[in-house]
Amino acid sequence: MLYLNAPLSRTGYGIVSYNILKELIRRKEPVVTFDMGSVAFQEPDIIDTLWQRNRFDRVFDRTAPCLKIWHQFDLLQRIGSGPYFAYPFFEVTPLRPHEQNHLSIPDHVFVSCKWAQDQLDSSISSSIVHPGVDRKIFYEREKIVDGPYTFINVGKWEKRKGHDLLPKLFDKAFAKKDDVRLVIAPNGYDIPQEEVNSWYSRYGQMALKDKVVITGRLKDHTAVADLMRSAHCGLFVSRAEGWNLELVECMSVGLPVITTWVTAMSEYCNNENSIGIGSDPPDKLEKAFDNKYFHGEGYWLDFDQNAEDECIEMMRYAYKSRLNENQGGIETAKRLSWTNTVDQLLQTINGDFKWNITY
């Protein structure tokens, strides 16, 4: 028996938890789910598992292991009293003392990449487990797309994701005569409407606003994949990432991608699968501040004038060359499967910590 204590929402954490749960169910692993918040995914196998395994007359093993997929600053609570594993995602450096304290509570911490592992206190037991991509949904397109050359960015409204940068980069890179388009798909969780309006206003003030399409939240992952396949090039100017699921998904459908190679993205981005902005590690950092999620306690990439100029040059190159294939990205995505993710998780949970499994 394995206790999965995780959200099943539309957030990045929810998507990771959902795909891990799907793979555990596919394998018929004895998993009991203790979801956090509302459940956004309504597939019959997910709903049936939640109902069958969480019914009131279920007998639990208090010594079974618990896997919590949640923030690095909120790991005190867990399910049961067996071995405790955590899988957090974090973006900025360094970790604060209370975050290191929470990360020291689980018996073992899974992290997404070497960069994240390097942020942990040396006393914390840890190993690297890469998140995956569902290639049944994010499969490569069969033909080259016609029409205006389309850059796409998928990700929630956030300064960390570079939404303050994209409007000016696109305006500087192109002119009204250029047959080019920018698609913005802020497919994250709900934020206050006034904040949404503020981001829309930024794009509405662009000189090339008529070449910009903002989709709003898409229905499901199939809709996200279809939108990606309709574009030519992914554009990601993140200052920091805990992984960046959408970047890997763009690679998986065969899009060339222009991206920063920082934090977790340095784990899988290379010259074979992406066009990198700046260096790894980055030459310059700045205090992470957006007055919402980050308040200057850590550091992220300083996307300075040199980075802007480099990104603009790459965007123009992609447009003029009509780049539209990325075999290296497809091969990377094939290695980053949710099957491999769960293999790595269970290898540690089953191999390093022994307990009586009851079916």
C-alpha cells in the first residue's frame, strides 16, 4: 500500500500528481489517494479509485509509506507513520531556513533535477526523479504547418514565466509587415480577474497587438497539444522553473523551442533539442521579486539587455528560416515518460524502505 498525498488540480503540482496516479493505477499498484483540494480530473478510473480506496470502511496500514507531492515550505503533515517521501518543486536560490527545515522532515526527498538537489542541505537524503510527458496526447505532428509563422507560450500568468518580457520582445523582433503571430495560452489555475486584466492590458498595449492571440484556459491536455501542433516554435523566457512541463510538451510535439537554460531546464535542454538564451549557469542573477509569489528572498535569472538582444535575434532567425522541426526534442520527450517517473519513484520507495504490502 502507498499513500499518495497530493493535489489533483490544474496546477503544475496537480498535473504531476495526476499523471503519477494514472500510472500507478495502470500498474494496479495498491495506492490510496488523499487528495488536497478540489479534483479537476474526472476520468472514470480516477474517480473510481478515489471512491473505492477512500471509502469509509477501508482498513488502513499506518506503517505504509506516504508520498507527498507538495511545496517545500509545507511538508510537516503526512499520512500514516510509515516511511515519508516528498516530491517538491522550487525555482529560486537559495532555499530559506524554514524551507530547509521542512525538507528535512521527510525520510527522503525526490527532486526534479541536479540544480534542485544542489540547493538542499547536505544532510537531506535525496534523489533525482524527472517528471514526464504523455506522448499519447503530446505526439508529434504529421505535417508542417502553413500560415503565419507562429510562436507559442503556454504557462500561467506570472513574472517568473516572463510574461512581462514577451510583449516587448515580440514588438522589438518584428514589424507590421512580417507574417508572424504570437499565441499566449495562460493555461494555469485561476487568479483574480483584476490580475488577468492587468496581463491582458500589457499585451493590448503592444504595437503588434493585432498579431497576438490570447486563448485563455483550454479545456484539457488534448486541446493544449492540438494548439501546440498548430504552431511553429515554442517561446519560453522564464527566469526560473521547477521543471516546465509545457516546454517538454512543446518538444514532444516536435516544435523547435527558444528558451532560457536555467534552473530545472538545464537538466534536459541542450543544443540538440533547443535554442538556448544565455548561459548555464546564468551569468547574472537578480533578486526574485514580483510582489505576489516572490518578495526578494531568493534569486533568479537577470534577463538583461544582452539576454533580450539574444532572444530577439533567435526569434528573427526562427522566423526567417521558418524553423518547424525538432527531432532532438522528440527524442528527449521519449526519455521523459511518466512510466520512467514512476519507475524511479518506486525503485527508491520499494528498494530503500521495506514494509509489508497488503493487497
